[in-house]
Amino acid sequence: MVTLLAIESSCDETAASVCRDGIILSNIVSTQKIHEKYGGVVPELASRAHLQAIIPVVNEAVIAAGVELKDIDAFAFTQSPGLIGALLVGTEFAKSLALAFDKPLIAVHHMQAHVLANLIQSQSGETRIPSFPFLCLTVSGGHTQIVLCESPLQQKIIGQTLDDAAGEAFDKSAKILGLPYPGGPLIDKYAKQGIVKYTFPEPRIPGLNFSFSGLKTAFLYFTRDEKIKNEHFVEENLADICASIQSRIVSILLNKLKMASEQTGITEICIAGGVSANSGLRSSFEQMGKKEGWNTYIPKFEYCTDNAAMIAITAYYKYLDSRFEDYSVVPSARTA
Ligand code: KG4
Ligand code: ZN
């Protein structure tokens, strides 16, 4: 029996999770509210908020799992990528626990973990999980990737964004509409009440790579021009504008995913990352899967946005492979 405690602190969520033999026993996430009024995550404030939240969040995860710290066999943390000050908090906290309890330390890559959220089983073991090899469209606030996953720890990026991430495309569009940060969930909410009425360009990027910066500019000019004609254009048409921009972001993502499946011949297909919480993406993905004959997988909602359960499941596979760190390990802001 292997019991692990994992900590996630790469951006604006302080999270901790306990997993036993690959089954998640607890998944606690504290989202930092402080950034809302700044229209984006302020790194310095994120580090401070992690310092304030980390002890209560870890305590809660341990209590909710019905274990004690002395029962933990290894301590895991998000090493990269992310905000360096934020990552340092989780890294040093995990190191201190490993030192205090004389247990191994496991470093986890946040993007790899988003992909492996698809391997999280429910306690009853009835969750369908993908078989290898599978493709995963990982869409978050900082990344947009198509990953070919051959085994839990063998992941290859076969396509990625050349500029903005899909989450940024959502958040920046929301900002143009005057919505608060993070705007992705709000666009999702309003889109449900609207219809696709406005068309935005689909970028012509060769291969499996993405680009969202042209779409952002087109959206900016579109709203500016419409507001010149009618200053209340955004308020009066918010739902339709949201449905239209969401539909274009989703089609850009899914067209490349389809191309990736055709190129690789792989039909086990997953999505992951914060943007995979988007209801438009989820339903269009399922529809495309039916049409193309894919087996589709989407993590449970709470495992899509940043969480520590995905760090715990990745740490579990690293534990099985004895991939441990010594105390000199440092976090890295970059993806490498
Ligand atoms: O994976 P994540 O929680 O954090 C990062 O690693 O970046 O992703 C955050 C991103 C944000 O851009 C947020 O707006 C977006 O995911 N997001 C959504 C939805 N929920 C979160 N975007 C569209 N629709 C949603 N429902
Ligand atoms: Zn993330």
C-alpha cells in the first residue's frame, strides 16, 4: 500500500491531495481571490497567498483523507512550470515534510499531471480510463498542447501554440468584453444563453500547432467597430458574442485534434487542463468523438482546473518507478 501527499502551487490555486494506490482520498483546492480586482494573477501576491494557505490546505487534505502525516510514504510537489515564487512555496513545504518524516520527495511536471488527470479512478473503480497510446489536448491558461502519451511517464508534445494559450484567448476576449478575471468560465456561462451569430477567422497554421493571437486582434477590432455603431453593443449582445467567440476557439482546438488523430491513427483521445472545463468544448469534443469513432475521455470537472489530485496520480507513477529527488531540487518557472 502506497500513500502519497501532493502539493500544487504553480499559479493561483493552493492545493493538496492524498492518494492511496492511485485512488484519490482527498482533493482540497483554495483559489486565491485577491487577483480578481487586478484583471490577472499578480505573482508577488500569489506567493504570499500560498504562504498563508499552505498549512490549512495540507491539514485539510490529510484530515479529509482520514490519514496522518506519519502515514504518508512520499511527498510530492509541482516543480514546473509556473510562477517561480509560487512554486517555491510548495517545493519548500514538500521538502520540509520529506525531511521531517524521512520519506522520499517526488517532483512533478504540471503539464504532464494535467494529462494524467485522465487516469484518475473513482474509489469504486468504475471510471473509464484511456488505454495507451492516447492523445491528449491539454488546454490551460498558459499552455495549449497536443500530447502523445505512450505510458504515464512517456509523453511527447506533437503540437502546441505558437503564441497565446487557449485559456488566454478566453481570458483576453473576456477582458475586451469588460468581464473580470478569469473570464473563461464567464464566457462559458453567457455562451449557454446565446447563439453563434458572429464569425471570426480560423488561423491557417501548418501542422499540429495553434495560434490564437490573430483571433484576439480580430475580436478586439470587431468589438471596437461594433461599439462605434452602437455603444451598448456588448451589453445587448453579450450572450451571442460569447457563444460566437467560444465556438471559434473550440473549433480551432478540435480541428487540430482531429488532424492529430488522423496523422497518428490513435483513437483513444482525451482532453485536460482548465479549458477542458468549458461546456462548449466538452460537448463538441464528445460529438466529434462519436462522428470519428474515437473513445473520448474527459477528467471529472474538479480534476480539469488546477488541483493536486493530478499531481498525486503522477507522483504515484513516479513512485512506482522510484523517481525520487534529493533535497537540492529546485523549481523552474519554465516548462523544461
Ligand atoms: O489549468 P488551469 O486551471 O491553470 C493553468 O495551468 O493555467 O487553467 C486556467 C484557465 C484560465 O484561462 C481559465 O479562464 C480557463 O482555464 N477556464 C475556462 C473555463 N474554466 C477555466 N475557460 C473556458 N471555459 C471554462 N469553463
Ligand atoms: Zn494548470
